[in-house]
Amino acid sequence: MTHARKPFTPNKRRILEAMNDGERHWADELYSRLGMPRRNSAMYTLNWLFRYGYISRVRDDDDYAYVVIGEDRTDEVFVITGKGRQAAANLDAGFDQLNP
């Protein structure tokens, strides 16, 4: 049986759940806090969630738009959107009938 939609991957689920607190988050922070295997996994997931409107980039003139990580490196800051909150509230919505 094929489906037009697929359930969120484990990384997408974990990041949406973590971001549902409404605070500002960035890849390095989520990577460390969630114990993800690679930092790139966090960045890839954030970019996917951003592309499809689940999160948005912070666009401020202050220091919160970017955070400094390490030496001469910065990370973009993201916040969850209304669409992201709905998805985080029920990550299994519409997928509970999937056959393995």
C-alpha cells in the first residue's frame, strides 16, 4: 500500500517536540540536548521543517538572530510556527492507520 504522505522521521519528531516549548532554538543546541549522532542531522532537519513552514527563522536586528558557537562560527535561530505546534501536538495524526 502506498501513501502520499509519510510519517515524520525520528529526528523531525524529536526536534518538533523539543521546539514546542516556544523558545528560540538552533542546530548546535538541539544536537547537544537531544543527543543526536551528528550535528548535520539537526541542521538538515531544521532546514526541512523551515522549508515546509513548521518553524521560522528569527529575523531580528539584535543578537538573537544568530548565536555564536565555538570560534568564529554562528548558528541561525529558529522558532516553531502555528503549523509546527499543531504537528507537535499530534505527531501521529493521519498516520495511525499505516500498514508496515
